[in-house]
Amino acid sequence: MTLDTAGTAGTSGAAGTGAAGGAARDTDVRRHELAAFLRSRRERISPEQVGLPRGRRRRTPGLRREEVAQLSAVGVTWYTWLEQARPIQVSPQVLDALAGALLLDPTERTHLFSLAGQSDPHPETPCPTVTPSLRALLDQLEPIPAAVQNSRYDFLAHNRTFGRLFCDLDALPREERNSLWLAFTNAEFRAAVTDLPEVLRALAGKLRAAMAEHLAEPAWKALLQRLEEASPEFREIWARHDVVDQSGRVKLIDNAHVGLLRLEHNNLWLGPAAGPRLVTYVPVDEASRAGIERLQALVRAEETARARQGEDALAVA
């Protein structure tokens, strides 16, 4: 009896060790596949595709690691470890940001989440690809502020003037680049909106109308939960169950850099009415057009200064 028990225990222990070892090997393989996939996607994208200056001393094919980290709002060291297949944790929110920064199409996005062993926060919602031609269109529209926005009011891409119209959009984490989140929680955005109470009611009503087709989707539920936890003001308005359509209108925006702007807000649908759309803010008078042009000049001057600083830093290194 004693020998049988010992033998059984020994066999069981070996099997357990083998299973654990197999799981560890699988995890290690996934990490290395994820690292290789990220590198391959990073190296195929030019700086111009994502609105970054190329500079004169670029040896890296495609984007640099620090540029991907900047676009994804993650730490450079953390992203470097990810490409080195180190055993670190990566959240669905970060994967979502990386998918956007690397311009992944829906198939590549699914592959990314599979390699990371995470569930896509919105698997049932097609991820609208912001193509290079669409990004070029956004740039060509300048100085008119323009952005691509999905039905959940996330900003998927924008041109330079739009990035400074309400607040410094590029300085925010990707998960905060959402109209409702900014309107209810971001002080700079709220200060730029001259008719804030009306805008808050309209945004909440538009979200409720759009959400009817997405009630079971995790990303929509997560946004709603974040808003309810962060803003008593949102909870009070949301409880009214108002719904509002997507029509545009003239808006008076108090921009922090150039003052009051009268702009007509337009939605240009890129697909079904409930899907992604191109959002534009067109000046309705000469004073507003001049203000938008000054804002464009300001952003360009800042970009030039940053590019020079980067080149000087590389020269010193």
C-alpha cells in the first residue's frame, strides 16, 4: 500500500510539473510571438503616416520604439520590455491603444489580442481603420479642424488644429480621447465650451441614442461605468433617459489660445449612420477663420520647435 501510494503520488507530481512546464512554455512562445509581431508592425509604418516629423538622422525602418510609446501613451521602457518579450502584464486598454498607434486592421487587431491572451474590449464592433489616405485628408482639410470619431464618441484620429481646438488632445491618454469623457471631466475642455449645460445634455442624449444598438458590448458598458463613477453631473443627466439625434449646429468655442470662434459642426458619415464619421468645424465668419489660421500657425511653430529639440538631442548623443 505504501509503495503504491508513493508511486501514484510520484506520477501525479510529474504530470503536474509537466503541465505547468507546458503552460510556461506556451506563455513564453506567446510573448516572443507578440514581440515579433509588434516589431514587424512598427517597422512598416513611416513617421509621416502618423503625423510625426521624419528628421534627418533616422536609421530605424518605420517608427522608433519611443514614437510608438508616445502615440500609445505608455512608457518607453515598458514598451521596450514588451518588444523584448519580458514577462510583463499588458491590459486590454493598452492593447487597444497599441492597435490604434500601429494602424492595425481588424484581422491584425484580433491577432494582437490573441497573442497577449486578452479579450478585445469590443469584439463585436468592427474597428474602423484610419487609413493613410484618410489621415492625409484630415491634414489637407487644415486649417479647418477635423477628426474621425466612432459611434461611441472616441476620437480615432484628428488633424493638428482639431488637436488644440478644445484642449491639448495629444497630451491625453488614448482612453480619455472621448467627447463625453472630456465634457464631463476635463477642465480645459469644459472651459472652451461656452454653452456647457446644453452640450452636456446633448452629448448624454446622443450617447443614449447610439447605445441602443450596443447595450451588451463591453466597451460601451465600460465607458458608461467610468462616466457614472467619475461624474455626478453625468449620473443626473443620464437618469433622465433623454435621446438626441446627430445633427450638427453652429458652436461658439472659447479657445484658450486664440479666443472666441464661431464654427459650424458637421458630421460626414464614413459608413452607416451609427458608425464612424468625419467631424469638421468650419468657421462661419472671417474673424473665426482668422482665429483658426492663427491656431494652425501656433501648432506648426510648436512642432518645428520640438523637431529641432529632438535633432539637437540626437546630435549631442
